[in-house]
Amino acid sequence: MMSDQVLSDSDAAVRERITEPSVHVPCAQIRGPVRVDGESRWQSCPCEDTQDVWEGCDVSRKHDLCLLCARATAGGTSSWSWLACAACRTVAEELATRWGFTPFELGRHPRMNGFGIHIQDDDAPDRLERACDFRSRYCNLEPWRMLEVSRLAVVFAGQQDIPLELWHEQWHYGLLASRSAIRRLTRRGESSPDRLSNW
């Protein structure tokens, strides 16, 4: 059931205009009507005056754009939801095997973001230092997602709300897109432990 709370004129106009889940470019989040447990609910974004809160859900969001590729969707109403798509998680796992540490925090719940280095390994101190440096640089991926959404949204000629279905038609997702996005992300700063060479 849609919320019956009193809305500002601005929010009411947004809800009248947006009739399907849409990517709101200024905040890189999805807003619009969604179905949750058979009921129609409004998924808000931070740009609205009032945020809908869904009773019986840990989080009042059904889906969001992936934190890494900004193409596929991730998330969900549970505290135990992934914030990156399956393809990006696969690439992150490949990097974890290669580098010896988990590079990104992609789970909504902290316990989903395993961070471990085997202390008996000879190079454990070096890997721990690299891991801590890398994670401090990339622990907040929201600014990256906003950059990616802004970059991808250029093809929509200044539209502020792009239907999610149209977004997916324009920007296909999968392992190739995930690898490309993660390469760009890790090459922005002083970069990854091995510059992702030959990867």
C-alpha cells in the first residue's frame, strides 16, 4: 500500500510524474513505485523532502544501483543484502584471491565484509599494510557510484529521472562491465597493489 502521509507539493509532484522505478541522476539512487510483498510502495531518494519508511522492513529500499558498476541492481529490504551486483562481487572475489585480502565492503551488514589475512604467511605484514591502505581509500563507494551514474547518464541528454528499464537497455551489465568499472575505480587514486596489470 502506498504511504498515506502528507507530502510536500514537491514530493507530490514527483510521485505523480514518476510511474516506474527510475534512476535519479543527482543522487545516483533509484526512486519510484515498487512492489514489496505484493504491496505497492514508494521508494524514496535523499532528494525528496520526506522519506517513506516501510513497516516490517530493515531498509525501505527494494533495490539500488550496484556500488561498483552502477548498471545492475543490488540491495534489498534486509540488513543482510549485498550492495553490489553478482558480477561485481565475482570480480571482487577474483581480486581478493589475487591480492590476499578482500578489497571492497560490499555487504550492507558489517559481518558480510570478511576481512582476514593469514598471520602465519611470510608476507602477512606487507599485505595487511596494503589492505588497510586500500580499504581506507575505497571504504566509501557512494562518491564513485555518483561519478559512474553521471558518466553513464550523459547519453540521456540531461534527463534527471531515467526509467530503470531504459537504463538497463542502454547499459548492459555483467563481468565485462564489472571489470571495466573496477579498473577505472582502482586507477583513480594511487591505485591497486599491482595496478591491475594484465587483468
